[in-house]
Amino acid sequence: MKSLEDENSQLSEKLFSVDKLKTADSAVRFYTGFPNFDTRMDVYSYLLPKLQHITYWRGSDTIVGTENVSDKSRSSKPGPKGKLSLLEFVLVLIRLKVGLFLNDLADRFGISMVQSSKIFTTWINFLYHELPLLFPFPSRAKIDKSMPSEFESYPTTRI
């Protein structure tokens, strides 16, 4: 029995674990793209107050965000509010950085495929609205001014 417990422990250490994303900077970099746990937590802490009024995505009629909610969205029954967690943030970062399928993420996080899809869609819409505040995209004029001369024949290049 002891031998099997030791083998199980060794195999468990080799598997993906969310706990690894708290202790190993190499795992944090690989799975999330952040250089370390503290940086990821700083970004999450910045986003946390804005998460309190978020509604989970429930289909194409649901609008995610804190502003500009349409009359159609107001009249429909809202989904769960303000429950977005750090684990959900990590799930989204892993999908963006590593490209894992939602089925795989659902298995790793112990949730349903439908829930992983709702989480991902909700967070992507939320981040679309919030990240420009963290990383503002330069104006067209600034891009044109700093564009290398090799790109003159490509006037629509933005990035």
C-alpha cells in the first residue's frame, strides 16, 4: 500500500496542477505568459473591483460589461453576477497562452465543457473592454509616424 501511495504521489507531481502556478515561475510563464505569480496576481487585483458587476455570458443576447447595457439585456433575466474567480482567470490565461481546448480545460479544472465555454467567453469580453485601459493601443497617427520605411508599401499595417 505504501509503495502505491508513493507511486501515486510521484505521478501526481508530474501532472498539471493549479498549485504549481503558485510556486514555479517556469510553470507560470509557460501556462499564463506572466513572468511570475506576483505579476499575475497584480493584474488580477487590478481587475477584481471591476468584476463585481459582471454577468456570465449566456448566449449571443447577453452583453458582458459594466457600461452600455442595452434595453434588451436589461429586460431579460440576468445570469449569475460577480462570481468570477482567480481560477477562472487562470483558465482563460492558459487557453490563450497554451491553446488548450475547452474540453481539456474542463477536465483539468473539474467543470463541465459548457461552464468552461461560458467562463472563457465572459472573460474574453470583459478583458476586451478592460485591457485597453492597461495597454492602450497607439493611434493611427503614432503608428504611421514610427513605422519603419520598409513598411511604406503596406499602408494598412497596424502592428
